[in-house]
Amino acid sequence: MTPITRRAFLAGSAAAATTLAAGPYVHAQKKGGLLRVVPHADLKVLDPIWTTGYITRNHGYMVFDTLFAMDATLKVQPQMVDRWTASPNKLKWTFTLRDGLKFHDGQPVTAEDCVASIKRWGARDALGRLLMASIGKMAPVDRKTFAIDLEQPFGLVLEALGKPSSNVPFIMPARLAATDPNEQVKEMVGSGPYRFAAAEWQPGNKVVYLANADYVPRKEAPSGAAGAKRVFVDRLEWRYIPDAATASAALEAGEVDLWENVPLDFAPRLEKNPGLVVFVTDTRGSQGWLRPNHLQPPFNNKKARQALLHMADQKTYLDTVIGNAKYYKTCPAIFMCGGTPYESAVGAPKQDLEKARQLLKESGYDGRPIVVLDPTDSPYAHAPALVTADLLKKIGAAVDVAAMDWSTMLARRANKGPMGQGGWNIFHTWSTSLDVITPAVHAAVGGAGEKAWFGWPTNETVEKLRADFVRQPDPAKQKQIAEQIQLIAYDEVPYVSWGQFVVPSGFRKNVQGVLQFGATLLWNISV
Amino acid sequence: MLPLIARRILATIPVMGVVALTVFGLLHLTPGDPAVIIAGDYATTQDIERIRARLGLDRPLLAQAGLWLASVARGDLGVSIYSGLPVTRLIGQRVGPTAALTALAMLISVTLAVPLGVLAAWRQGSWLDRAIMIFSVSGFSMPVFWLGFLLVWVFAIQAGVLPVQGYQPLEAGPWQFLRHLVLPAVTLSLVYMALIARMTRASVLGVLREDYIRTAFAKGLAPRRVLLAHALKAASLPVVTIIGVGFALLIGGAVVTESVFAIPGLGRLTVDAIVRRDYPVVQGVVLVVSGVYVLLNLVIDVVYVVLDPRIRY
């Protein structure tokens, strides 16, 4: 009997949970019709390589296809690729495309298109840059096959090509992929399951997609972003409704079919409506972040950052920000909980306000107000800012809560200067699981100093471990590295997690086949 | 009349120039950076700098202003920083819904408010006058978003006779067009209905005390004729002023109504663009709306002259 490893058990559990929980999925689905979706944001930027915005990523999944894709159990599966080979030392890779792949302009997808698309993606995406730095040569072999020759080992070749979240390595025609990565592509021509109806696009109002009749789905059952991408509806419209009360009323009245992100204070009302289903599509959800500025006092001192760690109690934050325990959980793992590959509790402390107070004092904190950025128009950043301000006062800090809108916060957090020059000490944000679950993609654990993500922690050991992680082909050793990074993170405190939460979707009962994944996927759905 | 119109149109040019420069200056002094928003959450500082350079936002402010004014002078309002679509196309998509909403709202306001105001003045101190004034005060006091949701709850969710949200152009058929506009137009019109009714009442009351009205009654004219042909015409100047101002305010007031009813109008375009610091779109919309305001003032002045030929400019 083959022993079941913990990872296999978790993966299997997640798969089973997905299958069982996916109530709306049925086998006989109706063809045709219009699916009306209220997206979580307005689509203003079309190029999914140019921006990391989630709404543009979701649009990318509609229009473009990927070489590999992550399934619901977080395993990478072939998507446009039919077969691939790797040399025994994993330095030479070849990929052959499956038959029938065609762009929306009627041209076949070629190996040349794939090479050009990977290069453009690799110029923008963090994991892509690491992959490109390891590649010696990447070129087409024939019309359907291309090869990658690595100069040094890279353990995440398939994971990179199947990266599920921003930036996703979508495949575009070579003529579009030749666009400077710092400029937007001028056309939306992909080979994905939907065509973009450019003439009907009204930013701030409506985005229209038409079923791509030429799309050839894979044979496997749909799972996450992998498997068959079957399109049942003729037309799909994103209707942007900025007001949550209006969106809720529109869903109840049957004017829209699916609301991507139901605010948690609206969920109880919709749950009571017998004509609606409130359903969590991203079961792992998001991780809340408290990010200190490592360049400015007091958080340029490790003890002050450790004070934040001992000060924060996830339950306090989650009760305030999310409220309903059905939609949150506390999680000690830096790389998230719930069937994630690097889930671990090593190094996680418990809240100890007395110790936090002591650590802040030892850090040499001089009593100057700590500037907490507070974007009042974003509930998942505003509420934790208020909790942090309250807790900081409890450990003896003076606090300056700077109220602003989200756009101002985004601009201000890029300021590395001192407080007198528009600087900051703490801001809050959150990140979806797909952008947190491995050391390769988790932006907040990086230690590249001024080149790191906003907050700019410096830690050469972590940077070396992350480089080792992406080059390491052995999953067991990758897990060890992830645990080492977690231990360092709980000592150096690049950020503090304020907990894990999910945001449900709501849809009408006639909507069937909604897939569970960390990004919103709108194929396989019938109405 | 024609020299007046020509003079006013010429005077528009420097006004628009000042508006353009003021909006440009204020907008660029506001905190926020579109490059940061475009780059996304995981962009590095270097990515942001590259995008800023691509958008020309790293140039001195005066150079940016000069480039923008030069393109405006050529009739080019630029392109959206985000979508890359021409600002004129974005405005063109949004003019129809806002124009339809404001026109219907004003039609409802004037059609109901002027007779109500005249009636209140005619029956001053009666229960009818009090009822109309209570209605007016309520109209002023009710927040637009609250009234909007109340109407949605009653007519769309409970009764199911009207849609919750959205806009259908006239090409979709007059019935669909009106069905989608009636709730937002009623919501938007209520405050102006109250304003116009109160103004009409006050104005007609003032005129009713004039000697020539007493003379008209003494001549034996029917009360209706005295009221409509003599009193209302003389009382109409302040009412026309308030209607003109109301039109201008409606365009601004439409922002909330457009959000509540998800109508893709100019108000929402402006708010979205401000939130994202989409400078060319905000500048373009403000310029166009300023032009509309100037035009409305011109129309009001012309109507003054028509109503009272003694007026000279």
C-alpha cells in the first residue's frame, strides 16, 4: 500500500472539497444565451502584461490562452501544450502545441508566437524575470514546437509558464507580443475561449465578449484554470455597477446573473433569497497585510517591527474587518492555510501586548507619531488601519492616521522619504492566495531593499533562499526553504499578516457550472 | 439679438482658456499618480518610473500644460491614460445618457413645479399652499441616494414594474428608453421641483400685489387669465433664472443619480476619472461641461430679452 503523504492528503482533500462544494456544476448544461456579470472593478486597461490589476488578469483569461494552467488543487497542467520533454538534468525543455489552436484573427498559433509572448511577459513579471535570467536560448524548433535551453537550473519552469495570477503568461500573436512591454498592445487578439468585442467596449459601463466558435477545448474536465474551457453562452457582458446596493438589487431583480464579489455586509441578505446562490469561488481567499516602512524610523529597527508582530492579533482584525466568522480564519502560515503547499506554523508568535510595548521601547522609539495610511474608500484597508492605530496606542505609540482615498494611498506608499516629505510608516492591503502561496510569488517576503516591494525590506539571506527556491527541483527541499523563509519572516518581520478571508460571489440559480479558483474564470457557465 | 450672441460666443474663448488652465493646474497639484495605479499592486519603483516616462508625466508641469493646450486648440482632447481610447469617444458615449436624464428631470420639474408654485401663491395660506410647501421642503431635505434606493425598492424590487438600473438609448425603443429613465429622472427632479415651486410661488406672490394685477381684476378679467397671462409672465424672469441654474446644477447633481442607477453618464465618467487620476479625461470632461454652462448662460440671457424686451446688454 502506498503511504499517503501530507501534501497528497491535502491536495486530495482540496480536490474532494472542490468537487463536493461545486454545487452549481452540472453535467447537462444549456447552450446559448447571455450571461450578465457584475465584475469587481471596471475594466480600463486591456493589456494583462502591462498591468498587474486583477480585473485585467480576469479579462486576459477570457481572451487569451496559456501554455500551462493551474488546476483547482494547485497542480500545473498542460493547456495549449500537447506534450513536453525535459532533459534528465532539466536544462533542456521542448514544448509542442496541440492541434487546432487558432487566434481570433484566424491565424494559427505558432511556436514563434509563444516565444515572443514569453519574452514580453518575462520582461514585466517578477517570476518571469527570474526565468528569463536562467534561460540561455529560447527559440522555435518548428511551427508547433519551441525549445528552452537553461544556463542554470530553474525548478519552476512549468510553474512559471502556468503562473495563474498577475502577470499571467498569456499567449498573443507575435506581432502583438513585439510591442514594448511598457506600452499597451493596440489590439485584443487572443486564442482564448471568448473574443473581445472592441466596438462595444464602454469603459465605466460595459465589456462584451462573444463565444469563440473556433476554440478547441481540451478533453479533460475543467478544474481551476486547467482542463476543458467550454463556452456555453453566446455572449457574455461585464456590466460595471459601482454601487453595491444597486448591484445587489439588480441581482435580486434578475437584471444581472452573477456578481463577482459580494461585499460581506450584503451576503446575509442574498443568502436568504431562494432564487440566489452565495458561493465562495476562491476557497483560500486573501491574506491581509500590515506593511511597515523599513527605510524610516521606528520600523527601520527590527525590534519595532517585532513589536508590531506581537501587537497584532488576527482575530481582532478579522472580527473588525470581516465580521462574519464564516468568511475568515486565523492563519499562522506566511504562505497561507487551507491546502496550500507550504502551509506551516513555525515561528508564529501569539499576541502579547506587554512584550510589544517592551520591544517598542527597546527599539529606541522617540514618541514621534507613527503615520498610518488610511484609504477610507477601501474597506479591507480602512478597517485594519483603524485596528492598527488602536493597538499602537495600547503599546504606547503616538499615531497619526492619515485619511485619504485609495489612489492617493497608492501614490503615497511609493514615497521612500521621511514623514516631513510625505513619507509613511504603515499601510494595509491584502493579496489573493495565488500571489502568496509560494516564496517565488509572495511580494511581501522579498528582501531586495530599495528594489523590493513598497516598504523596501533588506534581507540578503531571504533573497538567496528565494533564488535557491526557484532553482530547486526537489519539492521536499523547496518546502524546507519555504519554512526557513517563514522563520526569518517571523524574526525580521517584513510584514504582518492580519488574517485570511474569503469574499463570496452571488449568482442566480439558473447559472450553472461556476468554477472555483483564485481568479474569476467565466467559461463552463450556462444560463 | 445676433450681435449679443456673437459677442457672448467670443467671450467664451478666454473663459474656456482660464477654465482649462485652472483645471489642469488643480488636477496636477492633487495627490495621486496614474502611473502607480496603472502599474498595479506588484510593480516595482522602476516599473512606475518607466510608465511615468511613457505617459510624459515626468516632464515639467508647464511643458505638459503647453502640450495639452496645443492639442485642445487643434480640437484633440487627447486619449485616456488607461484605456487608450480618445477622450472625445469616451465623452461621446456618455453625453446621451446624461442629456436624456437631465432633460427628462427638468421636464418633470418644470411641468409640475410651475403649476404647483402658481397654485400655492394663488391659494396663499390655505391647506393647499401648506401641502405644496411641505412637499417642497421634503424635496429639499431628502438625500438623492436615499430617495433613489427608496424608489428602487418600491417600484423595482417590490412591484417589479420598473428596472433597478441601467440605461437604454432611444434606439432601443421609446418604451425601453423611458422605463429605464423614469426612476432616475424622478429622483433627480425632486429637489429641483421643490426649488422651482418655491421660487415660482415667491415670484407670483410678489407680482400679485402689484397695482396692474388689481386693475386687471377690477376690469373683470377671469382669475385664470389674470394669473396665467399677467402674473405668471411678469413673474417668469426669476423662474427662468432658476431653471437655467437648475440645468447647470443637474449636470453636477446627476453624478449621484448616475451611480445609484448605474447610468453610464458624464457624471460617472468624471468621478471614475478623478478617482484614477485619468488627467486627459477629467480635463476633457470639465472643458466640455464648462462649455455647456457658458452656453446655458447665453440661452438664459436670450430668453430674458425675449420675455422682457426692455432688457439691454
